[in-house]
Amino acid sequence: MQDITRRNVVIGAGAAASALTFTGVARSAPVFPAKNIQFVIPYAPGGGFDVYVRIVAPVMEKYLPNKVTIVPVNVPSGGGSRGVAQLYRAKPDGYTIGILNIPGMFILQQQQGSGAYDLAKFSWIGAMGEGERYVINVGAKSPLKTFADLKALSAKRPIKLSVTGPEGTAYAASVIGTQLLGLRTQLITGYKGSADYVVAAVRGDSDAVIAAIPTSMRFVRGGTVRVLASFEAKSSFPGVPDATTLGQPDLDNISVERVVAGPPGIPPEVQNTLSVALAKALADPVVVKWAKENDVVMRSKTPQETTQLVAQQRAFFDKWKKYLTPS
């Protein structure tokens, strides 16, 4: 019979503790999140994507299991590609997430030929609201009163459209939308932001402008622009023709989607925690009030719905590749 000594007891206890630790019984992993989360914004402060994150992130914090801070981090460079590449390379632990511009990232990647990230491999968390559709506006003093007037002008000469550079989603909306509608155009590019190219139409620098509905509404309420056509399946503007009445249902596929993602390989349970917190934040009274004031529909999407949305948008915009790359 082996003698039981104090040394044997200590060694045995240590071995047992090591075994328990190894099997995960004695020491459990901390509940996610255990530290602050970085929220990458691939654009400069002050733009639409930046505003969305700074409105939603503080509210999202309330719905996470632990009290942590979500820290917005602006990475403005390369039209957004630098921030997206940084997000793609981050550790897949849920502590780095980001907002992506769809279809902007498709267009940018196509134009730059960038292999720094694969958009199909991101861990999709959700979307910040419903996609923003586009409308065709003219200045309030424009002689063009209806879409028929715009169509008639196009038959005489190319319509001048003010727009951002070819890396912008408004550029894509303008190119695809006018192709579907059979409008001849001359694009006046170089405007830095949505407000700038709408103001250009108000001044009369261009005949018309194609802009997202939330942007357009600020000018509609101010009485400085008039909406001639909507790319929505059913127009939000009484008496204004839409994708259905114009016989071009594909117009409704042209939208700006603000999707939220993490790097490839985030564990499903962490992905779900982030997705639930985002969905609850979008339904929070603070965010709902802001959305109403800014003509935004903050409807949440699951990771599965977001994956499907990105795939659908990719398929749609791939059909228009040759039109979106400047010659």
C-alpha cells in the first residue's frame, strides 16, 4: 500500500486542476464582449456612413451582454478600400466590426482591381436600415415639369446630370438608371458629396440630378427641387411615376445598402450576439426618432438575410460592369 504523504496530495491536486482547466470545466471563457469593440468606418467623419454609426453604436451598447464601449474608427482612404481591407484582416473575435457600402465596394473593387479582400467571405452581422432608393430631381425653377419633359429633352440632346466621381454609388445609380430609362446623358462629375451635386442642379449647372431619397427630401422640403421620377417599385411621391409605371422594375434594385460585417471566421455565437444587439438598437426609440426625422427606414436584417442581400446586389451590379468602369 502506497504511503499518502503531503507531497502526494499536492501533486495530485495540481494534476487534477490542470486536467479541469484543460477540459474547460474549471475555467470558462469570459462572456462576449469582455472589452471595447472597434467600429470601422471606411470614410471621413461627417458623411452619411459616419453619421449612421455614431447614431446607432451608442444605442447598440445598451443591448450587449456586458457594459463595453463601441468606438467608431474612421479609416478614410482609397474611396473606402483601405478601411474595408483593414476590417478584412482583423482578428475574427468580434472586437472589430465595420460598415460597408454596397454596391460601392463592388464598384470600387472592380475599378481598382483590388485583391486585398473578398466581399463574399465577410461575417455579415446585419444592415443599418432598408436600402435607400433613388429619384430624379430637377431644380424648382427648371422648365422641365414632368418625366415626359425630361424624355423629350433627351431626344433632342444629352441630358446634363451632376454626380460624384465614378467611385460613388450615385454615379452607378445615374448610369444604370438612365440606361434602363433610355435617356441620353452627359455626366458632370467631380462633386464631393450628395449635397454638392444636388445644389448644382438647383443652380442650373445641370439639367437634373439622381440622388438618394433621404438626401433629396431635404431639398424637396426646402422647395428647391422637384421630383420627376422615382426608382422605387411604388413611389413615395404622389403623382410621380415609379419603376412599375415606367415599365422598368430593375430600377428598384438600385439602392445604397449600409451593411455591417466583421472579418471572416467570427464564431457564430459572437456573430449572433452582435446581430441581436444591432437589431434591438435599430428598434430603439432614440434611433427610430432619428430615422423618422431623416426619412430613413431602420429595418433590421439577420446575418442570413444580409448574406442574401449582398449576393443579390452583387448579381445585379455584375450585369452592369461594363457601364461602370470609365473608358
